[in-house]
Amino acid sequence: MMGNASAADSKCDRRAARARSWIARTITCGVVASICACGDRNAQRSEIRQSPLGNALDKVVEWHGEIELEENEKVLNVLPYAAVDPHGGFLVWDEQEAQIRQYSPEGRLRGHFGRKGDGPKEFQFPRAAIRRTSGTILAFDTYARGAEFDQAGSAVLRTFRTPVGPLHSALLLDDSLVLLGGQVAGSSGNTAPSRLHVWSLGGNSVRRSFFAPSLPSKVQRLAANTAGFVSADRRGDVIAATFSLRDTIYFFDLQGNPRGQVPMNSQFYRRLSSESPLPSGKGGVVGAREWLGSFSLISNVFWASDDTLIVQYQDRVGTEPKWRLLGLRRDGSRLFEVVDSPYLITVDQANGWLYFVKPGSPTPNFWSRARLRR
Amino acid sequence: MRRTWFVYVWLLATAACGRTAGDSLQPGDTFPAIAGVPAGEGLHVVWVLRPEDYLKCTTGADQVRRFQRRYGSGVPLTVLYVGEHPEWGRAFLTRHRVNGSMIVVDQRRFKSTFRGRPGNGVHLVEGDRVRKVVMLADTSELAEMLEPVIEPLLVGRGGRDSSNIINIKELR
């Protein structure tokens, strides 16, 4: 694109590209900064409802001990996300500290790597870490880049770019394919963009893009640009996927072919309707944040070992997410719904463990381990 | 309609990553007495924080955290919170594991006291004297920028030792 343009055009193109990139980044910065919300069907400014059962999580799970993640002068858990490490323990990525950590099942710090920056061992906002069967670690930044590290995380084996940014989730399909959740950078306009992408590690290319929930109104497109979270989990050869603005679970096969969908049947999810108002220009950043809190956002879907689908969604109150958990059978029938849940960090599908931030803990380095009650 | 759409996008973009205004204080100035800040004779830092500063992607909290890990309680932090929704500010500081006290003032009072718009700056203050001002939007190295000023002052007070290094558990 740059090569056949005049110098002036090239400069203009670069400026335009930078401007587009800046706009895309700044809009999605809201996502990174946001991470929260929840509501009431068709309500434009509905109140957040409290569960009539109060905090009913104890009726849903049984607790099996706690884990304290080790910290030191270089490692502090600020906004950690985690996945169960097939080598044992957890891979933790912290977007605020731009760091990836390896923890033992008991919370002992085995190692850490990464810092803020744009270099090969640096991240802006790390978004996922995946252990390959070979033992190496794939680490993805939010903005269309990443690197593969050796088992210990001490050496960068290669860096790569992906077309997806901002990235919301990454799931290993096999040792050569990764399912990336997010929007292809630069895709915009009125056409609903695909949100899931099968990305080939070897070819460094997207094999297929799919899952394009429609966004019929401006207010929904704006919300999707700001907080278009995508989550996916896999059980066998079926993928379950969610999009932040849809109270529906979508199923696909590993090639991305649709395999049905079920409504979530939530009691408390607040849908952003097409008729909902746009944020008031008079409210500034505070008004924009209040608008973001006027509807719910689906954040994660997990597939538990007993086939229960666990959806974690949020209602934002100010800057803080209030977490809600919804348990569903595969046919969409509701098993439970809990408001004011502690944050569900990850689910170990193989062993049935659920890992929460310890209820009441002011910091996220204390976890509680639980199992769904039968 | 396209223009209206752009305005909304711009608003959210600004909400996400807006740049802060400048600060009127300079090294050598007296830090204006406001709501009990500054307090005491010692060396401390005052972080001026408004909703616009943390309702975006780059908040500066990571820099303040790194500073606190380096100097700990030896250089205590006061957050001078300017504007509405102080409860959001408290939640933000807790979530970002920033350790310090927070004092809330309204925008009008802050402006009249500081004679200018509040900026997202960290002020190193000794007693009531400003030693250095660092605007967080201008750097990613807060601790490194303050170090040349802090270290000699700490030496004069017996030096920085391990007692100044914050116990990470205190951040809880």
C-alpha cells in the first residue's frame, strides 16, 4: 500500500493509518479499562436487581480450600487472569503488570516473565497464555501480537503477529491451531464482524473466521466497540461461545460450523436494546462510564466437567464490576444464577475444580477452590 | 448522522485515553494547604487524581505501584482526589493495589487553590515545599524520575534502608 504512493500520499496514508489505529486502540482501551456490567430485559436505565436468595453461591458450590499466590518485590497480582496449566498449576497473566506467571497448584511462584513495552518479551496488555503440548508457552498481547516462550518462560523462541486486536480470548484447538476471540483489527462499519478466528500457528494465518452476532443499532455498535468481549470454551469437538451483548450461548464445531444456540434464560441480565440511549455528550468520561453500567456484559463462558455451562457476566457500578454467575444445561435450562459472586478465575474441566478469587478478599492473590454441588 | 456518531466515538475514546492538563506547581513552590495536605514535615508524595485520569486505559497506577515497591512507607502517598465519585476512586486504588490515604476535594476548590486545572501529576513534597512534579502522562518511569531527588533527601535522613521497603502484604 505504501510502496506505490507518492511521498505525500504515503505520509497521508501513514497519518490516516495511525489515526485509524489510534481510534481503534483508544476505543478498545475502554475495554481493557472496563471489564464489567449486568441488567433487566429491555430496560434503558434499569436498576441492578439483587438476588432474592442473597449470595447463594454456597448453595451452588462446595468449597475445598484456599490458595495464596506467592508474591514478591517483582510480582504483585493486580488484575490477574488464569488458565489451568496442563503441566500442573496455573498460567497467570496480569494485564496491569504486563507479566505472565507460572504457579504451582499450591500457589508457589515458579517463574515469571514479561514487562510493559513493545519488545519481544514485553506486552502492553497480555490477554492470554497457553501451554502447547510441546511445553512451550504462547503468550498473546491484546493488540495483535504475541510471542512463543520456552517452557520456563526465560527465552523467546519467536514473535508473531495476529490479525486480531483487541483480543479477548485464546483457546488451543490442537497443537497447530488456536481459536482467537476478538475482532480483526481495522474491521468496522455497519457489517457485523466475525468474532472468532481459527489461527494457524505454523502458517501464521487465519484459516477461518466465524461468529458474527448482528448489531442492528448504533448504540449496540458503540457498545460492541467499547466492550465487545468474546469468550469461548470447548468440550470435545464442540465450542461454546459468548458475546458480551448477547444473552445467548452459540455452539460451533471445531471448523467453525454452527451447531445451534440456546438462550441463557437469565433472571438478572440487563440487555442493551436497540432503543437504548447513546451516552450523553454532556456527561464526559463519567457519563460514558455510567452509560457502560446501564447494561450487562457477558464476560466468560466455562464448560465444567459435568457438562454444566457456566456464564460469568457483569454489571458495572462505577469502575467496579459486580460479578454474576449463571449455570445452564446444554439445552439452555437454568441450573442456578448467583449475583454478587466472587470473580470466577478459571475452571479445570478435567478435574471439576472451579477457582474463584476468595470471597471478601480485597486482593486477587487469594483464591478459593470449589466444586459444583451435584 | 455520521458526525454525531463520530462525536460519540470521540467521547468514548477521550474517556479511554484522554491526555491530562498541565499542572501549575513547580519545584520550589509551596504546596497549597488544602484539606490537610500536605501534612507533617517529612518527605511524601501527593498524587492528584481525577475521574478522567483513571477512567481510561493508561492510568499511571502501575507507576505509582512501582514507586511504592521501591520506597514503601518511607515516602508515604496521599491521593488528592478531585471531582465526583470518590467511591469510584477508592475502588480503583484498592483494585490497583495502591497503598495510601485519600483526601477528597471538589473541582472548584481545587482550581481556586491551585490557580489552574488539576493535572494527573505526582508531587514530591518535603514539608510543604514541592521538590519535583511528574506528570504521569509524560513518563512511564515515575520512580526513576523521582529517584535523583529522593535519594539525597533520604540520605540526609539516615538513608534508605529495608525499613523503607514496603511489605507487600501491607498492600492488602
